[in-house]
Amino acid sequence: MASVRSLYDVKQMYETLRRRYFPAAEGSRELPPAKEIRWYWLAANSDALGITHWDADGDAQDVGLAPLLRGSYHLMKHILLHEMTHIRLGPTPSCGGFSHAWTGPRIARSGLWHAETLRLVQAGAFQL
Ligand SMILES: [Zn+2]
């Protein structure tokens, strides 16, 4: 599969993943359309390739993606699915990532991150 070079390509991928893997469901946040996705220069010592920022109401404000993701379709898809999981679950729980462990209870305590990731795996989202 080709790489995903432009923000237009990334937004197309987001929309495809949103329709395919994030249907509206009782008790779940509906993912907004892709509009606030941008390239984001993460700190050199960051362990993250993507980041979701939140507004004061706890809604996703924007998603920042490391420009190096343009080189890999599969890596871009994985990071996008990761950030989309954050958006689906809200500011808490944390995925357990070192860089944003402060955002909420760790996965071992909540189980929500684990359950959502398993749902995506069972839906085939991570198939190559
Ligand atoms: Zn994360």
C-alpha cells in the first residue's frame, strides 16, 4: 500500500477508519469528522508519534501526527487508530503511554483501553 503523504490523504484514511470501525454505539462517543488533523512536531525525546489535544469540556480539539508517519501507510494507520481510540474514550483512561500517563487511570485499573483495543482487533482493524 502506498504511503500517506498529504493531510488530505490522512483525512481520507481517518474517514474510512471512522466509518468502518467506529460506528455510533450506545454509551460511546461518536467520532467527529476529520477536520482538525495536523502535522505536529513532537519533542525529540517523546515516545509518541501522535497526540490528541482536549478542550475544556473534554472533547477532542485536534490530533497532531508526526510528519515521519508519511513514509508508512501501516504505521500511519496504527497511530491514527490509537488516537481515534483516545477520542472514542475521552481524556481518560490513559492508554498507558509514558508521555501521557498523567491523563488518567492506567489501563490495568480501568480496562476500557484494553476492551476498546480488543474490539478493534476483532473487527479486523489491525489486519495488514
Ligand atoms: Zn496514547
